[in-house]
Amino acid sequence: MSERRFAAARLDEIEAIPVTEMTLRWLPIRRHFGIRAFGVNAYVAKEAGDDVVEEHTERTNGHQELYTVLKGHARFTVAGEEIDAPSGTLIFIRDPGVQRAAKALEPGTTVLALGAKPGEAYEPSAWEDWFLAYAYADAGERERGLEVLRAGLEQRPDHPSLLYHVACFESLLGQKEEALEHIRRALELGDDVLRENARTDEDLDPIRDDPRFPA
């Protein structure tokens, strides 16, 4: 049977994933529809004053981003400049290196974010896998979270952060041999930030005393 040529959904039909200590909900729109051409997600703040876009840049991914306030009222800070953003406001960030963030000014403020790297075929961002995995872990479903991470790793077998998060889950689930192999590979491929995280990450404590744990 051929794939259906279109799909439709309301925002409240998309599974909401809690992030940032339950004050922000992530609606994984790209994942819901299986979109492969561009990144698209929505974020819903619980209360006024909560983050609705976490402070970040897109320097690593190289994505240009377009934000649309679908509901409520937000205040964006882009490159140090504040932008008042009531419902219906669109904010385009051309430079991936620009710092951006937004606070909700009303409960339930909802922001849609679209992004992709100019001139290149789009590849889904790996952070989607670990956002979802840790949400499952927080809900007491760590095994389900590990399944999500391993599925992501099949698509990106040498992604340092995915390898790292897989190792953390395996460590906590008592899968020592797998965890040691994955953390070794993660730190071999990763940067100084990943190595520094590994020094103190409590998720890795169950395997830290093993002599095979990377120095």
C-alpha cells in the first residue's frame, strides 16, 4: 500500500513531551508526521515567566529558524535585542550563530519553530531522540527511552552525543558491557564538553569504577 499523500492533526492531538522541569511542553510535530524535508516543532509554556524557547544558538546544526507565536504572548531576546511577540508574530533568524530565547508572558503561550540548513538536504536533529528518551525515563519508562536512543543510533552510529546518552541509559539499566563500549566510543569521537560531562555525570557512576572506563 502506498503512503498516504497528506495528513492532518490538531496541536492537542500530538503527544506533548514535558521538558525543563515540567514547565515547558515539546510538541514533536516533525516526528509525528515523519517530516524529512525540514525541522518543525512547537513549544508550550505552562505559566507566564516560563521559557517557551530555551536560550540557545543553532551554530552546531547550522539551521536558519522561523518562529511563529501561535497562541498567547511572548517576549523574545535575539542577539541581545528584546522583541515583543503577541500571537501572530513571526521572527526569522538568518544567522545560526545568533543567541535566541523567549519567555511566555501568558500561560499556555505556544510557539512554532521551523528550521533547516540552507543549501543542504535536511537531516532530523539527534536531540529529538534524547529529549524523548529522557521524558520516558522521567515517567519511569527507561527501557522505552533506551529503545528510542538505539533506534536513533542505528541512523547515526557515530554521533557522539547519542552514543553518550545510550551509555548513560545502559549504565543505569545494568547493561555494563554495552555501556562501557558506548561511552568509550562517545568520548573517542566527542569534544571536550562531552568529556567534562562524563567526569561528573551520576548516570555513569555504576560503571565508573570499572578499569575499562575511559580515563
